[in-house]
Amino acid sequence: MNLELKNKVAVVSGSTGGIGFGIATALAAEGAHVVVTGRTELRIAQALDRIKQQVKDATLLGVGADLGTAHGVKTLLEQVPRTDILVNNLGVFEIKSFMEITDADWLRLFEVNVLSGVRLSRGYLPGMVKDNWGRIIFVSSESGQQVPSEMIHYGVTKTAQIALARGLAEAVTGTGVTVNSVLAGPTASEGVLDLIENITKTEGISIADFERQFFTKARPTSLLKRFEMIEEVAAVVAFIASPRAIVINGAAVRAEGGIIRSIF
């Protein structure tokens, strides 16, 4: 299917690795002009090289900025003042019991996971409305609907993203701009794989055994029964970013492998 994204400008926050990198690659493969963002020039250069290895004719721009800060967002907006597609992917997570989560932890996760998307959307949305076309997508999580007890602060930020996407969609009713969130499930991203490797070494079990135990105990409602691949989530985001997905708006699109049992 041609997603009709050729020459569309796409900004993907936090795209030097993980799901963000997969999304940037998928959009580049569809002909979009992709802006890859990260905090270090080295990581950006490595990401650009990797994308070009997969997509030979990719049109790419790398911007170094910490988008978890107001200054970093300002830096990006100065270098890339408009975009057709904004994917708010930047996010951090940590496993921590509720009683150990400090105010600083709460503030850090909200600034990175929520305020980065708020600031970027505030910067790019007026231009989209003026052009009467645009896509804003928040990469949320099933944790936004089924908040995990082992990282409540993370789950709450993902709930906030879902609410933010719906509110922004309401704010641009009747325009050619859509705003959605995508609820990814547990995904085999770099950060998750690093965490799994540490756990398996400590517990003396294989990665396959860990995966089996995780989906038996921690996410027993999963229908997929395995970690999602980055490319699988990226494909969903690329479609929602396309002109073909105009009827998907204000939605929390579930791409979580069936973990959420509710049919509504």
C-alpha cells in the first residue's frame, strides 16, 4: 500500500534508537523527509547511517537537542520551524516501587514523557492548522490504561499522553489535522532488552524463559504472548501518519498485542 507520504516532513522525537528509530525508518521508507532527534551528535550520526543502510534514498536531517527540556524544544523549533507530521515518541521508564518514587522522579518523567509532547505540539500545531493538514501522534502504552504497579509514575504519564491527544484532537475539530495516541505493548527495544539482559544474568535464566514468565505473570492477558518488534509498532504509526488514516482521529489506537481486555 502506498501511504502517500512522499515529501511530507516528519519530526520524530527520541529517534536515535528503539521505537523512535523504527518509526523514523518506516517513514523514510515511505518517502517522508524525516528529522531524527537525539541528545548527542554521535548517536544522531549513527542513526542516520543505519537508516540510510536500510533506505538508500532516504531524505534525513539530524538535530541534536534534549527535547525533555524547554531549551531543547526551542532549539529544534528554530532549526525545523514546521512539519507535516509530529511523532511524540520521546520517553523514559524505570521500575520502582511507589513508596520509593520521589518528587524528582515524578517531575523527571512528566517533563520528558508529557511536557516534551506538549511543547512540541504547541510549536508545530499552528502551522498544521494553517496548512489544513497535519498529523500528531503520541507513542503511549498499554500501561496508560492498565497502570503497572511496578512503575506507577510511568503509567500515569502514558495516561496523560492519551488524554492530551484526545484533547488536542477536540481542539482542531473540522480541520485536516488529526491527533492520536498509539498504545504499544511491551516491545523489544534497546532499553527493554538491556533491562531483560540484566535480570536474566542476575536470576540465571535464559531470555526465552524470562519472556515466558513475563507473559505468564506480569502480562497474562496478552494474546500475542511475546515482545512486540519495533518494526511492528512502527508500521502502525506510519499508517496513522498517512493521508489514508484521516478517519482515525482522537483515538487511543491499541497496538499492544491484546493485553487490554476491554472491548471499548
